[in-house]
Amino acid sequence: MKLLLFYFYLLVAGIRFALDWLNMRHRDKAHDPLPAVFAGQIDEERLRHSDAYALAGDRLGLVKEGITVVLVLLFLFSGLLPWYDQLISAWTGSFILGGLYFFALLTLVQMLVKIPFSLYQNFVLEERFGFNRMSFKLWLADLLKAFLVETVLFTLLVGGTLWLIEKLPQSWWLWVWGFWGGMTLFLLYLSPYLIEPLFFKFTPLAKPELEEEVRELLQKAGVQAGKVQQVDASRRNSHSNAYFTGIGKVKRVVLFDTLIEQLSDKELLAVLAHELGHWRCGHLRQRLIKSQLVTLLSCWIAFTVLNSNVLPGWLGLNELSFAGQVFLLGWLVSLFGFFWTPIGSWWSRRQERQADQFAIDLVGGGRELASGLVKLARENLSSLFPHPLYVAIYYSHPPLVERVLWLEKGKRAN
């Protein structure tokens, strides 16, 4: 079984690398001319610049993925896992502390591995293509604040989970599921007030007339939001976005200041109408329910598999701590979960179509949304010609050219 898992992991990693290579090569091929709505926004020079940006990001991603594959292979198949597991067990005889130490050190190593990539991403790649506006001091402050927040949340979530498992050994799967669901809802309420302001400054919209139009759009869509705010995203980079945050009475609309700068008011309202479409079509509720059902099933499967104690034998080991078995099970789930990716991506693209249709109906056509998306693609150097297979497996949104053509025609979503 150990050898089978080894080859299966290499197979999945090989498929991922092949898909990335296929998508990278696809950009070099001749493509159909861009639709008329792109005229004046994205020319051949801009298109080449976008391809160069995408290629640089893909290469960085390949290096990161390659290092991850090597580290996983070493940890699981070279004897490091049982050595590490025994080392943690020697430190403490506590079930809860042992589990916290086990996952905390692995999380710390993962964070340390990511740091060089984050530095290169921000201060080399993003700088080269004119996106970076972040100082090293701000980057370091973000890193430290993220570390503190994640440490607190990690301790609460993992510590609480291990406590439930220790105290309720016969039914912990159900209690853990309820605990995670409660934590999810708690963080949805907490995040807009405590976590997000640690990283961004939220202020009322600098254009009062735009806020009035946004509130009229919210009323027309039948969505209530406590606040309409802009965030100082331009301190970090020139990428743009709009989103909803919070739940219930703490729900609010947040616009990047870069988005306000890059789009006309009508285009911005159309983009916001698309985000409203996700809310009115029930996508956020569907995703929350789906995630809770998947979590419930995952907890039950984990309870069943861990009680069977079969996992150590799969790696040729005589024994492995509970935390070690959870780690191994999580790795197996992520491995097999790769084959679920195309279904999740298809479902997401379907929801994006529905949100686009809602925006068309709400603002009276898709032209403003189409022109807004084209401007965002220009400003963000979006890749316009991905490989169809890569799209089918990974893309959560329809490819931009296809999406813009659909919006121009004003088709109805299926």
C-alpha cells in the first residue's frame, strides 16, 4: 500500500504539472481576434504583457508546487513522519498538547517555506509588472499580524477540537462538526469588526453621490447592508475588487479604492450588481450549507477511519499517534479531492453565469458589466486565452472573452 500511495501521489502531481505546462504552451499559439468591446482597452502589446505576467506567475507556481511535492515525499515516505511523531510524543504525554505541538510546528514550517515566495511575488514579480505598492515594512507588519491572528484561531480551533475528541471519544465527530460550524458563523460576525481592520483601513465612500447610487442599487436588489465602505487596497497593490463581508446585521459592501479609480460609476455599479446576484441567487447560502454538509461527512469518515486504526499500516508503520493519523488522512483526502476539482469549478462557473444574468436584469443590460470586466482585465493583466481543459478543471469563472461575448449578447443563464 505504501508503494501504491507513493505512485498515486506522483501521478496526481504529474497531472497537475502537465495541466500547467499545457496552459502555458497554449498562450504561444495564434488565437482569434479579440471582440470589439476590447478595442481601445487591450491591444497586441497589452496582450503580450498580460501573457508575460501570467507566464511569470505560472513559473513561480511550478517552483512552489515542485518544492511542495519534494517536501511531502520526504516527510511521508523517507521515515520523517514516524520520527517526528515520536519526537512530539516524547515532549508531552498530553493528548491535547501533543496534537497542538504536532500541527503547530508543521504549520510554522509551511509558513517559513512560503515567506521567500511571498517576498518574490510582491517585490520582484509584482514590482516588475507595476502592481506592487507595498513597502517592506508594511509587508512585515502584515506577516506578523497574520501570524498572531492565525495563532489565536489555530489554538482555539485545534485545541477545542482535540478537547472534544478526548472528552467524547464515542461521538466526537458530531460535536466537532457543531463546534466548527459555530466557529464559522462566529468568525463571519467577528471578521468585519476585529480581523479585517487589522490589515485595511475602512472609510465611507469618498464620492457621496456614488454611495447614494450604491444604496439605490441595494434597495432595488432587495439586499440590506449596514455600511457601504471603501478600503485602502492601493497601499499594497493596484489590483481591484468588490465584495460583501459579514452576515446578518453586520453585512456590509466593501469597494477597493483601486476599483473606484479604474471604473466609471455605471461600470462599478454593474460589477456590484454581479456580487449582489450571488447574494440574491442564494449562492452564499448554498456554499455555506454545502461546506457544512461536507464537513459533517468528513467528520464521520474521519471518526470511522481513525477508530479502525488502519492508516499506520498503509505507510508500513506499526503505530502512529492520533495527530499523525489525522495528518495522513488529511493528505489522502486532499489527494483524492483533486478529482472533485472539475465538478466544483463547473458549479462555480454556473453560479457566475447566474450572477451575471442577475446583473443584466438589475442594471438593464450587460454592456456596462462587460466594459467594466474588460477594464479590470487590462488593469490586472488577466490572461485572456487559457487552455479549455485547464478552464474545465480549475476556472471558477468563465474565461473572460467568452464571458464578455455572452454579456454583450445578453443571453439568459441556464
